Amino acid sequence: MSTTGLEGLEHTLELTHIWINDLDATLEWNNKARAYRLLKSVLHALRDWLQLEEMAHFGAQLPTLLRGVYYEQWRPSGTPVWKRGKAAFLARVDGDFKQDPLPNLVVASTHA
């Protein structure tokens, strides 16, 4: 395979790094692995909260690599989740960080 055939892969990898780096910089974590975990958690929560058509439309807008992350372990029969709301959404994301709790600013915003 020529290197030109890899341009799409290189581009999606670059876009994924940009998303992770931006999130890490915004949160001032200096921990790209943790920023990736947060991005993945939020994408999965969004995927499970949205109606099927909205979920598919949103997924189609993602860079290819992140689209794969978005659909990872998706079970269509379990979506959308019934208990939806800001507090439930944030609790779902927070639950993915039990061993490495998120800062209070994220958890505290469940009351906003």
C-alpha cells in the first residue's frame, strides 16, 4: 500500500489527537490518557442518551477514529436510556472515574 493510501488514517489520527489535546489543555490536567477516558465516557453517554436517529447523525459527524470509539460496545436494545437528565448524565460519566474521581467542578455541576 502506498503512503497516499494512509492519508485518511493519518488525518483521523491527527484529528483525534487534537480533540484529546484540546480537552486536556482546557481541563489543565496534563494527562492525555485521562482526557481520552473522559472523552470516551462522554461520547458513550451521549450515544446512549440520544434517540437512534440523532445518535447515528451525531456519530456520522465524528472523525473516523472517534466514531469507532463512539460505537464501541454499543447495544442498540439498551438505548436510549430511560432516566435522562443533566444529573443522571454527569453521574454516568462520573461513574467511569470511581478509581480516579473527577474534580468537584464537574460533580458539583449536577446541582446547577
